[in-house]
Amino acid sequence: MTPVRLLALDLDDTLLRSDLTISYRTRNVIKKAEAEGVAVVLASGRAPAAMERFSRLLGMHKNPGYLICGNGTVIRESHTGNVVHESRIKEGPALTAYDLAAAEGFAVQIYENDIIYISRSNEFADADQKLTGLRQVVVENFRAMVAGGVYKLIIPGDPMLLAPLESIIRTYLGKEITLFTSKPYFLEILPAETDKGCALARVAELLGVGREEVLAIGDSMNDEAMIRWAGRGVAMVNGDERIKNIASLVTEKSNDDDGVAEVIEKYVLEKRRA
């Protein structure tokens, strides 16, 4: 089996425990992998500002590397903050998606820098603020902001109600956008041909790493593309059942019980030493 040279890790419900911490054991195992020459990339739906404290906790600001932010809409150098790739939704599809969501009574939100801009206050945005540490701002003319260009749109809501909306938006926009759920209560709209898988492929190319040398770990539908693309795609046991069915491997332990550390020890460190 080809040794792993690139390790891509989702954050929420994968690398992060439920209390939004990374255990000492997991941090130590990641450092051991890096010492063996494995490049580690964080790949999250979070905005760059909401990823920074975790990348710094892992010491990623000290060495050349990359962060995949916003589910692949932005790729940044971890040590400089420089953007090496970004993608925004075209104005037409963005406005259509916003209008369809608003017509069905849903709020919409956008991430820019360290702010969550929202069309109106809602309980899901409040939960997102607690999760990410970003502050929220209600924008009166939200449609005009959308027209100005956005990385992605988030439509928060009851999962049972989001499913019909997802079908509506997919019918209207099709291949003009990328569409999936991240958290069950978040429907995400990204530019066409933009996802964690595309971003991971770009990072692998920058690092000179082959697809078969990549291992990716995630838990939700926004991780689908990178789990499918990676030579070895791993799903968390606490993850979405659809992701577990797609992955080549499912962890034995959850995010709260060092599931990521278990995979790195068994499928990265032990294999390299063998």
C-alpha cells in the first residue's frame, strides 16, 4: 500500500471534539505524522477567521502549508495567510438562489472575514455564532450584498424543510452551482465545480503529491467530494450515514474519543514505518 504523504482533516465533528477542542493525544499524533514527512491540511466549511485558532494550536502558522476554507472556496497558505485560490458564485445564480430561499421564507447568510452577515436574525445563526466565534450583522438590503459577489450562501433551517428547498434550487440552477448540506440544518450553495475535493486536488498538486498518497477524514456531506477524491477516504463513526456508505473506511471511535488519532496511528504512522 502506498504510504500517505498528505492528510486532509475536517474540523467540526471530526478533528474537533464536541466542546470544540483538540485532544492532547490527537495533537501529538498529528505532530508525529508531520515529523515523518506527512503534510497536514485542514479542510473545513468554516471561514478562514474561524479556522485560525485551530491551525495555530497545531502550529501550522510556523511551517509552510495550506488551509482549505469555506468548503473549498478559498485556499490559503497556513504560514502567511496568502490566498492561493478563491472562487465566488456568479451573480446570476447567487441572486436566483437567494430569491428562491427568500420566497420560501428562509433566512440567508454569508461569511466575510470575521463576520456572519445575515438577512434576518434566526436561531441557527445564533448557534453558528457560538460555534465559530464570529459576530453576526443583520443586513437590511441583503440582496444587494449578494449581487456584490460572495464565496458561498448558507441557508439555515429545519432539516425537514430544507430538503424540499434543496430540490427546488437544484431544479432551477443545476450545474451552475455546487449544492449540499453541511450541518443538517445548513444548506450550502457554492460556485460550480467548487468543493473540498477540487481544493484538495489543487493542494496535492502544489505539494507534488499523488492522489493515491492522500488520506482524507470527514463526517458530513460537505466532505463527500474529498473523501471520494482521496486515495483513502475515511468517515467518522459519528458521521452522516451517507458519508459512511461512501468512504472506504469508517473509524471505530468518534470525534469525542480520538477517532482521528486512531486512524493516523494505524493507517499513516504504522504503515510508513512498515
